[in-house]
Amino acid sequence: MINMILSFIMYCIKGAGVFLWPEVCPFCGNVSRRGICDCCRKTLDALKIKNPKCMQCGKPVRFPEQEYCYDCMHAAHLYDRGLGLWIHREPVNQSIYQFKYHNQRRFCKYYAEEIIRAYCHVIKKWDPDLILPIPLHRRRRKERGYNQAALISREIGRLLGIPVDEKSLVRSIYTDPQKRLGRGDRKRNLNQVFALKKDFLPVPVILLVDDIYTTGSTIDAAAGVLKKKGVEKVYFLTISIGQGY
């Protein structure tokens, strides 16, 4: 009897929560019971990165015979391959901004579902043993209250049954935000910034997860540390891909 009463109370609380804080589209903020609204869905479909795309980082390229984007043709990356879901333009960039800086943690559910819907077959082909989110420095994590990459990683790991390790890869040096820097400065900014904890046991294949890919400096820095430790393959997934070099 007590269990039935408690279940009824929880049901009422949940119903009240939906009424007071209805589900909204993570891209326009309008109320939408389906999450992403129909209007934003059409816009997102147009921003989704389709073939032809770079064989290294997944950025869109102009011609089918073009194997690599300009960036990857002029850079030796340490990761093996990666993919982003959308081009980093409105409304994607605004949604990610709200996700990162305005405590919209629930957006991670939609991002993860869309990533899996688009790339589930690729993830299975990569067959990662472990998912690692790109970490924040403890100072920035304290300011923000959470690591956005970790939230997405948890959702992807939960939906696909892949273990997630949020503790082994750490950002040991506090750095300036990457978005303010050019390519050369990004690399220097990330020099020796990542480290692995001593108890980390290398696995053959790791999937790194972050919110945005631009030049690959962050992913490269993390991949370099992992491969030095004995990891054979490092792949990445991001919500969006920027067009900077």
C-alpha cells in the first residue's frame, strides 16, 4: 500500500514538472513535446554533414574525389579518424552555447540521440572499448558546474552499452579558451595540457567525445597522450564541426 502511494506521488510530481517546465526544442526554445521541433528539424537536416566529407576529420569537402579537407592536407593528425554531426552555424552554435554556459544539461540527450542516429553504424565499425570525454580543467569545471563533453559521453555510452571513463584523462594545465586562438596558438596552448592518471590501463580502441571540432588541436593533444600510453586507435565524435583552419 505504501509503495502504491509513493508511486502515485512520484507520478504527480513528474506530471507537475512537465506542466511547469514543458519540454522545449533545444535549438529554438519553443515548447515541443517531441524535443526538436519540425521547423528546426528541417534546418538541422540542411546543416547535417553529408558526403563528400574529409576522410580524416569529417569536414565537408567540395568534390567527391577530394579525400581530405584543406586542414587535414596540411596537418599530420595524431587521431585516426573522426566525425561531427552538424556544421557549426545557427541554430546549432546557439544551442551549444546554451548547453555549455547556461546550464542546459538536458540538451545532451538530444545531441547523443542524433549522433547515434547518424553514426551508429560507424561507431560499431570502430568498435571502441572505451569512451573518454575531453576533460575540463578543474577550475573551469568548478566555474561551469559540469563538463559538457562528459554529459554527451554518458548518454552515448548508455545508449550503446559502451563503458565511459570520465576520470583517467585530465586537463592538468589551465589554458585560454581555444575559440579565441588561431591554429598555431591552439597547438602551443595545448602543449602538454593533457595527462593520464597512473592507474589508467590502455585499451586497443578509444572514442573521444567533445562538443565542437575546429582544427583538431584538442583532439590531437588528447590522442597523443593516449597513444604514448599504448592505445592503438583513437577516434572522435562531436556535435558540430567549425570551418576554421
